[in-house]
Amino acid sequence: MITGIGAVFALIEVIYILMILLGANAGNAFFGFIRGLAEPLALFFPGLFPIANVQLAVLVNYGLAAVFWLVVTGLVARLFSR
């Protein structure tokens, strides 16, 4: 259950990354919904690495957030399974 939650959080981050990289319409309601979910889930990662290229910055910073959720929830699930 815990790893599933982490996977959903990571999936939201990945969807946001793909929408940015593929040039999704920022005015679209679905884009706004995903952005509204992805930004708080990214925690402190946005802006962690100041990269001039916006697409690369989103890929690195939100990608790190996705990996973070997978690792942390995996560790927490392992602790609870013992």
C-alpha cells in the first residue's frame, strides 16, 4: 500500500515532466490540475539546481522528486513489513 502511494506520487511528477517537455498548453484545465498536484509533491526540489534551460530544470528537479518518493516510500514500506 505504501509503495503504491509513492508510485502514484512519482507518476504525477513524471506526467508533469512529460507535459512540460512535450509543450502542453499551460492554460488547459488538466495541465493546471496536474501542476497543482505536482508542485506541492515536489517539496523542496524545484529550484534546488538553478539551470537556465527551463525544460532541463523541470526534468532534473521534478525527476529528483519522483525518485525521492519511490525511495522514501520503499524504505517506509520495508520498515513496516518487519
